[in-house]
Amino acid sequence: MDKRRTKRGFTLVELIVVLVILALLAALLVPALTGYIDKARKRQVIAETRMLTQAAQTELSALYGSDEFAKAKTSSLGLVVASKDGSAITASSALVSAQTRYNDMVALAEVPSITNGKGSFFIIANFNGAIRWTVYNDGKGYIGIFCKDDGSTETFTEDEVPRYEGYSEYFGKVICMNTVDSHTPNRGDDAGGPTQTIDYWSKNNLYAFLGIKGYDFDDWSK
């Protein structure tokens, strides 16, 4: 018998079965692959947040013992020690060396999204030169947050931090504030209640300001 006559193609049913199997495999693999990519990107954001924090801390530690910092901190409610454009924020001043220090910090951190300008960040420190907060947007949909209070570095999607843009005045800056690590008496004390203090930069307060679910402002009325 001619072998050519014994050959046949796939039937329609066989093709449909193959397509169904491929669809099922895709349905199983795509979520797993997406989850893996998401975890990898979050790990990268954590690493970059830490790199920024370490670079800024190195610059702050070097600055802390300088005459420039000693003179400026005595007359400032807020002091911008590093700034992308050299500017200050409302009710604060900026060191003359702020822009140079920003460039040095970015070079030391080697975070690509900050170097190419697609990402953004702000850092809050005290007047002892210790960083309390680093909030970093990688420009690709993720935000990393370092919290000194509990030593954590967490990642969120931009949708999970809906009010990040509310801090736009702080972007590209490292700011020392006298409200960090110093607690303000509750104004309700005049009513004769027990003495209470307000920590404006507590984790509850910053996360609530950023709009992160599960966090509420500290109760200052107690």
C-alpha cells in the first residue's frame, strides 16, 4: 500500500482538545508567572529603598559634625539638607550645599530610577542626623517605605498609596525636622486633662496621610 495514502492530519476534535489543554496550562501558568514577577519587583523596590536610605544616612552622618549644619539647625524649624533643585519647602530653609549633596547621594545610591529621573522619593530625618522615614516611588508602579520605628521596609503598589502625590513638595529632598523625635503637647491639655503628646511622624500618622488602608491617625483627644 502506498504510504502516502495512510497519512492523515489532525481531526477537528483533536485540534480542539489540544487547544483546550493549552488554554488550561496558560490559565495555570500565567497567574503563577505574574505573581513571581510581582514578588521580584517588590524585592527590587525594597533593595532600592534601602540603598537610598543608606546613601542618605552616609551623607547625613558626614554633615552632622560640620559647622554649616550646626549653625543652620539652631534657627530652623525644618532644614533641607539635600535637594534635587536646591530649593527648600514651606516654613523651612535649605543649606547652600543641598543640591551638591543631593547629587552626591544619588551617585552613591546608584538607584537607576532616581538617576534617570523616572522615580522620586523623600526622606525625613531628625536634627541628630538620623533618618526616620524614606518614601520611594520607583516610577514603575511600586512604592517602598522605610520606617525607623520598627525597622521595616515595605512595598506597596501606587494604588495602595493614593496620597503619595500629596507630598510632592518634599520630592527629591532630605529634610531634617524638629518635629521628628520630639513630641508636641496635646492642645487639649488646657481643658485640665492628663498630659499627652503628639508624634506627628508616627507610623500610624504617615501611613494614614498617605492613604494606606488599615492605618488611622493617632487619637490626640485622649
